[in-house]
Amino acid sequence: NGYVYVRDNAAFILGTNNTDRLRIDSSGNLGLGVTPSAWNGTALQVGGYSSLATVSATSHLSNNAYYNGSNWIYSNSAYASNYYQLNGQHVWRIAPSGTAGNAISFTQAMTLDASGNLGVGVTSPSAKLDIVGASATEQFRIGNTTGGTDFGITVSENASTIINSAEGATGRGIQFQSGGTNTILFDSSG
């Protein structure tokens, strides 16, 4: 066996040009191009923003976030995001811009559960695709590349459900609306 070893309670550092390039702290956390943050658990931190860690048997991939043993913490003053896997489920979380060193309150934005159900805006999806929004804006939309209403399906809590194909264009049809008029219009000879 061959060993490269630090016997004291100190970091192991590799560097070039008088700069740390790789640092393993006394807890076993690895930083590439950065001194690793005070993680609870084993972690790899790359360049001050990206991190990979195991926290309580859960695998985490984060941007601008690390776990200090009781809270998720902003690494820098910016937005944060986190993806983790546990018990066959995949969870994506987001957080608004915050201040470096402050605690993060993540919002679970999307979940793929162990049954293959995908939830957007819901933590426990009950269908293959379960979309829940928090406001009266568009909850679901399939549309053209310009974002207009020339083709698409839009479902909104804002008093309108729209299913259309080329709204206002000649020779095309199918349009169901509510708050924006037309309550069923099949045209182009339909």
C-alpha cells in the first residue's frame, strides 16, 4: 500500500502558482479551486458554487448552497438551487436570491416520484403529470415559439381556459375560451 497522509487535524492541499487547487479539509470534504464550506457530511465543492454531497442518506447536487448540519446556507449572494435523490424519488428545489452565509428556504419546484409521476409545483404528484400553480396565471401552456396564441393549449385559473389553433387566422379552427370570449368554436368547415 502507498499513502499520502496528513496525521494532524489539518487540511491536505495541492496547489500551483502559490494557489490552492485541491483541498481536503480535516472532515474529509473536498474543494476544487475553493476551500470547502463547513459541510455536515461528505462533500465535493467546485469553484465556490457547485457542490455534491451526501446529507442524511440523501444525494444532493446544489448550486450556491451547502448544508452546515442544521440549515442550507447560501455560498454567495445569488439565487440557489438543489437537486436530490432519496428512496427512488428525484426532487428539484429553488430559492430566491439571498445573502452569502444566510440560511436558505428552498421551495420544491418539481418532483419525479418512485412511481414515475411527475409533479410541477406539487410535492406529491397524484398523476403521471400533475401541474399545480399558486396564482391565477397560466398553469399549463403548450404554444408556438413566439409565445403568442396562434397555436396551443392554455389552462389558467384566471377565468379562462383556452384551447386553440391559430386564433384569428383564416382556414384554421378549434377554439374553446371562457374569459376571453368564444366558448367553443370549431371552424374551417368543422
